[in-house]
Amino acid sequence: MSRNSKLLERFLSVPKDLTWEELVKLLSSVGYRELTKGKTAGSRRKFVSGENDMILLHKPHPANIVKSYAIKQIIEHLKTKQLINND
């Protein structure tokens, strides 16, 4: 099993300790790239794939752990886009 497969499996289990870096790596592995807006963007982050597909998130702070509700929203978005299985 590849690292990306293991990370996806971990992500789908909605872990309580998923880091921001792990989330960025996972989204990158399914075709999203992070848009950077410079210093004025604050904690808002945009991930885009193609022309019209965008995920908007707030980078967690001061801790680096992604909230469970955000993970669940991302899972539903990726399932809708058929980038992960609808199990």
C-alpha cells in the first residue's frame, strides 16, 4: 500500500489528529493545488482543481490539527466529485 493510499485511508476514518500538512498532501494527491494570496490572506486557504472546482478552508491555529467537521465536509466534496469511493 502506497503512502498516499495509507493517508487516504486514515483521512476517511476522520481522525482526531490529522495535521494541516497531511491534508494539503492528500488534496494534492487527488489533483488540488493550494492558491496563495500572500500575507493578507490570513488563515483562509483555497484549493483548486481544474476551472470550477474549489475547496475553501481555514487553516487551523494555533494548533495544527484539522477539525472533524472540516474533514467530513471535504470527504463529501471529494465523493461528489467522484475523486474517492462512495462506500
